[in-house]
Amino acid sequence: MKIETTILNRAKKYFVLASAFIFFLTVLSFVTQQGPWKAPASADQKKNPLASNEQSIAAGRTLFMKDCATCHGKKGKGDGPSAAALGVDFTDFASASFQGQSDGALFWKISEGRKPMPSFKKQYQEQQIWQVVNFIRTLKK
Ligand code: HEC
């Protein structure tokens, strides 16, 4: 009789522990889950001060090949050498839905970053971010 109660109590304890663990994992998966990445509406208000010309596009291309292509690929298809290891679904920068975003939204995303994408606001001057935006526009289909 006594032995049976001990076994039962132990089973209960393990059950409680296992439930707590599963609950913890569930909460964790919700916290780390990321929805679609949207820039705040205020970002659309920021106007691109740089004309899209040979000079700004060439400067943007140089920066893109140096700092972005390892993940996004040279044409923004998400097929850079570091992309596969990240296990993320990359947006095709040539797609209409991507290109439909405002320059300000792109500026905001490049400035802020979102894991695993780094933030560039410390590394780049504003002008350099606009140059990259102008280059990204040339990837449109
Ligand atoms: C370490 C890899 C990595 C690097 C380096 C990187 N990114 Fe990203 N970037 C990502 C990931 C991951 C996402 C989220 C998936 C997606 O939207 O393609 C992303 C998303 C974006 C988006 C938003 C896409 C959308 O759907 O609106 C833009 C714009 C962008 N990156 C631009 C850049 C630019 C410009 C650079 C270089 C200055 C850069 N990224 C460097 C990994 C990277």
C-alpha cells in the first residue's frame, strides 16, 4: 500500500514537471515567432533625398555587394552564400510585392534590421542607406 502511494506521488511529480516544461516550450515558441516584417506607417513619410542616377546607383551597388549580397544574393533573390544556413524564407527583391514598398519603408528596414539581419544605422550614413535603396530599385523585374 505504502509503496503504491510513493509510486503514485512520484508519477504525479513527473507529470507536473513535464507539463510545466511543455508549457514553457509553448510560451517560448510564441515569443520567438516572427510575423511578416512591416515598417511602421511613419516610415513611409520619409522621402528619398537622392536622385536615382548612375552615381547613386553605382555607390549603392558597391555597398550591396559588400554588405548585403552574402545573404540576399547579388540580385536580391535570397541566394547568397550565407542564406541557406539561416533557414529563413527570403523575399525576392525583384518581386512586385517587395518593390511596392515605399523608399521610406526600405530605409527603415535597412536602418533597424531584424534578426538575423543586422541593423545598419550605426555602420552607414543616411546617404549610404538611400544609395542602397536606389540600387535595390534597379532589381525590379
Ligand atoms: C546576415 C544576413 C543578412 C544581411 C548581411 C543583410 N540582410 Fe537583409 N534580411 C535578412 C533576412 C533574414 C531578412 C528577412 C527575410 C526577408 O525578408 O528576406 C532580411 C530582410 C531585408 C529587407 C526586408 C525585406 C522585405 O520583405 O521587406 C530588406 C529591405 C533588406 N533585408 C535589405 C538589406 C540590405 C540593404 C542589406 C545590406 C546593407 C542587408 N539586408 C543585409 C538577412 C540579411
